[in-house]
Amino acid sequence: MPGQAAAAPAAADAADDRSVMAFGNVELNNAKEGEDKNASEMVVARGYADVVRHRSDEERSSVYETLLDLEEKAKQAKRGKHSSREVSVPRINDVSAPGQGARAKQYLPFLQRGGKLLGLVESVSSGHRLKINVAKEGVTIAMAPSGVRAPQRPMPAMGGRPAAAGEPYGLEAYLWTREHFNQREVEIEIETADKGGTFLGSIVLPGAKPLSLGHTLARLGLAKTQQFFDASRVKGGQELLAAIQAAKEARLKVWENWNPEDDVVEGEDDDEAAASAAASGSGEVLPVTVTEVVDGNDFFVQSTTEPRVQWLEEQLRGLGLSDGPAATGLVLGSLCLGQFSLDNNWYRGFVERVSPVEPKYEVYFIDFGNREKLPSERVRTIDAALSAVPPQARPAGLAYLKVPTLAEDFGSEAAG
């Protein structure tokens, strides 16, 4: 970074947890003789940015005077933002937020047919979950590599939300993914989407040596395969299993305490191994509360050890929403608060359908998994702190069983 760097205000306080930013000039190494090579000058000359004014006693860029001159020329030529013409803003549909599962799945056929697509990573949520803008389809999605899951990173208390403890190596996985993939252009290929609207497939950083997010996390010992992972259903599944096995044998990161005896005997559709695992009680045990039964096989649960469940209940009880104004202007996919008719309590949800003939909304309650059609007076807008907490209803199902659906014989009895 040639040129004089300005001092970052946060640098004076080493104890400050905020990011410390360094300022300087960025120049292109491959610029030809006579071509622009200073990035700041190029942006200002095209009318895409304003120059920050400094007092004479303040530190400033080594090309400060040049920037002022280029800004004045851009204004006179009415370039970029200095033009009086109407600028059409591209419409981007963001379906990456919690509660957007139904809207997200509407894009699944288009993204699948698109094959390999270019996307820009806007942010990193965890070691394996990214927010990606797919400009070709005009949509921003949440995406994760198929078949793998990185440990959960710790989440600090923020916006009224309680802190959430992380899993071992969760922060390391998050920082690795953020360093290598954040704000980078990636090549994605969508295979499917989960019930929460997160798209699953391959995420590859292109280059001379392409970097696959899922395979690399597995190789580094920063991810495990998803429960009931089937290599035959995932592109590159066998390579993924090989990377996991190599990390196990090297006792890397999440596998530091691994023993071969811990693994269940593997085999495709191996019912005997599954029965043995169930009988011995091996595997993760998660205490939950069943919040909604869809049919004899599918249901929703809440973790009884999740502190944010109780926090949400306390916050909603203290809002006094019953006397507030009814929500207006909600559209399909809007996050909201709905008053459930059976107990008249308020719960978080999102709008699945807006009635075209009467002021009613069909609301899906994201912390329980159930739905209800509500009149507008029983629906309220939601504040940022409440909407920032991820949905607490987790879809679940019975393993190794085939249960009749509600439309089949004995389906209703099974669900009951």
C-alpha cells in the first residue's frame, strides 16, 4: 500500500474490541503506462465517490489535492452521482433472513437449472453458512456446503439478545471461512434447500487451485458430516468422506479426542448398525420440547437448553402489544408478531399469505412450527432485536421409519 496512511481513530485504544481500520492508497500493479492505477483516483474521477474534506492540521492522503481536482472535474462533467439523470437501482430480493424459508424455496428451481453460478459472498454467519448475492438471478441467499457442518461459534449478547455459548473450534472455523471467503466471488452449484430456506450445494473459490469450502473445512478438521449423511446423494461425497477420515486419523481439531471405536459400523442402509447405535444410546442426546406435530413422522422441536427461548418469552410478555395499532403494509415474507388464538399470547412469525379480499394474514410461527390465519388487529410489526434471533423451531423426524402420510390409511392415527 504505497502512500501516506491516515491514522485510524480506534488505534489509540488497544483495549477496544472494535475493528481497527488502516487507511491508505491502493494501486494496481498491472496498469499499463498512461493508464489510471490509483483506485481512489479512478473512483472519484468516475463520479462514484465524494472526497472527505480535512483541516490543514489533519493527516490526509498523499494524493489529496489530486482527488479534489478530480472531484471538481467529475461534477462539471456531471458524471456518476453528480448527474441529474434518474439512476435505476437494481432490485435484489433478499431471502437469506430467518423466516424466509417459503420465499427462498421459490427460487430453488431457477438456481438448480442455472448450474454453476457466480456469486459474491456478502457476509459469513458461521464456519459453514454464508450470505451470497447471485446477481444473475437477482437474489441474495443463505447457503452452506452440502453434507458438512462446522461447530457453532459463540455469539455475544447484542441488541437485547442473551449470549450463546459456542462449540469447540467454532470460532476458529468462523474466522477461517471469513478470512478466505468473505467479500470474494465464488462459484456455486445448488443441489437442494433445507426446511429453513438455506440452500445446499458446492461453494468453490475459483483460481489456479480452486478451494471448496466444504471439503477444505473437513480436511482441516473444522467440520463434521451432517447426521444421516449419504455420500451417494452429495456431489463429491466420497471425497468428503475421505477428507473427514484423514482428519480423524490425524486427530485434527474437532477430532482431537476421536477413537475408531466411536464410529458406528458403516454400511449403506445398515439397519443392524442403526439398531445397535440406538440400543447402546450412542450419538448426540438433545433435550427438546415438541412444539408442533405435522404428521406421524415430521414434527418441530425447541431445545430446552437454549437461553434465547426463555429470553424471547420474557421480551414478548413485557411488550404490551394488545393495545397497540394493527400492522399495515405487511407483504409476503414480512417478519411480524402474531397473537395466537388459543392462548392470546404474542409470538414471532412471518407472513406466508396476504388475503386479497380482507385484512387477514396467514402467519407461520417461527419458534413453534405451526400456522394460523389472523385478522390484521392480531398482527403487529416486529422490532430489530426480536427479529435478529434465529427461529427456534427445528424440524425433526423419526429415523429409519416409514410412516404413512395424513392422506394415507392410518396416517391420522399415527400423527395423533
